[in-house]
Amino acid sequence: MNSIAVAVDGIAAALQKVGIGSSGVVLVHSGVRRLSFYLKRLGVAKEDLRSQACQTLIDALRLVIGEHGTICIPAFHYGYARFGETFIRETTPPDELLGIFPGYFFSQGFDARSLCPPVSICAVGPRAKDVCDTGFAHGYGVLSPWKRLEDLNAKMLFWDCTLHKMTYVHHLETIVAVPHLYAKIYDAPVMLGSDRYPGMVINSVRYRDERFRITYDLARFQAEMLDGGLSRKFTIADADVQVCTFRGVGEFLTAKLGANPYYLLKEAPHFIPGLVPFDGGTGARQNLEGGK
């Protein structure tokens, strides 16, 4: 058995032990730097160790979940929201800021991809369309892939990265209706092949006014998830790995955000009376604007 096969079998066995099971659905957030070093130490002589590390992780995941399992990855395209770039579902690659793994996974082909570009999800497997094909281009909320992942009680795998990468938290903030997010509409084209998606593209984003001082800090969230046993931490192939479930995170964080909507922020926002989202009742707003 060659070094790569040894690595795949070993990683698959370890993933199975930490809760990634057959026929399941798993969303993968991944870095591959340490896996690259691990393969090099095993004697894998490849021109591009990072690509080989990506393929090794994919092969190990497929071995664990089997033909009835589904792998999902973040396939976000930030240029759509930042610069108004056209998003083509079939060909626009995940943003390079996500790291090498999403781009490599995408390049190998996929079964489905969701339509809100800044938080698009890409998937391979029999439940891929169940997750991604919601019929809408909503980034978060009940019409989004995140709700589908909740319903399927999917797992989240953080390979060589931490819970700071967990985009799902913003879906929960949207559901709870925290005051520092609002629903933004985008008008740049979203293409399904040669056809333009006819619906609205909507995503929850934070208010950008610097005076509000809205800054995220997930350190407390990550520590409390680990302390409460809702996220488990392991070392596999020299990489730090964490595993949790959508429902476990959802129940925990919904309660936390209900008690404190700013739980995921560094500090409570410095909203300014008279300005959205702290503009008071309708009568107060009219008075500020010189109305009756």
C-alpha cells in the first residue's frame, strides 16, 4: 500500500471515530497546510503537495460517508457583493480567500450549488440538491441552505481551522433578528448557465457605519462550545480538527443570542439615536426629519 493510500485509510478511520458517519451530510471548513506537511513526512513526492492534500481529505471523507453520504463546502464569491461581479453558478470558482480546499473541491465537479453568491454552498452526493436547490437566492433564513442543513442535522467538520470560520452563526443571527444585521438586496446578475436568475438576491449583512463599532469576536463562543462538549477537538494527521452538529450549535447559540443579541460581538454596538437601526418610533423619526 502506498503512502497516500495509508494516509487516506488512517484519516478515514479517525474521522469515523470522531463522529463523521456513513450516509451522513457534512459541511467541511478546511485548511490543508498541516496535511501537506504530514504527507511530505510520509514520503509523498508530489509537485503540488497542497493539491494532493485536498484530494487525500476528499478521498478520506468519501470513504467514511460512503455512496449515500453528501459533502458540502463553502463556495462563497465575495466579488459579487464587493464589486458587483456577475456570478455564474456552474463556473464561478469559490473565492481564494477561503483557501485552497474549496477551489480544489469545486474544480473536481459538483452536483448542486446554492444561488446567493456571498454565501453559496456547493455539494456532492445524493442530498446535494436537497441542501442547495432551495429555489431562492437567500443567503440566510428559512429559504436558505443553512435551514436545510439544520433539518438534515448535518455535521460540521473544521479541519486545520477553528470555529471562527463558522458562517452558520450568521444564519442563526438572522433567525433571532439581531439588530446589527439587515437584509440587503443585490442587483448584480446571478446566472444559471445562460439564463439569469429572475428572483431577488438577498443576504443579511452588518451595518457598515464605523461609528457603530460592530466587530465580531467568536473566541467566547468557541471556548463555551468546547467547554460544553458541543464541539469536540481532536488531532488527525497532525491537524487540529473540530466536529459539531448543526442542531447542537443551533440550540446553543439561539439561546445565547436570545439572552444577549450581541453575544458574538466584541462589544455592544454604539448605535446613535435617530439613525437606523436606532431611529425610534415613527413619530420620533418624523420629528427628526422635520415632519409633523
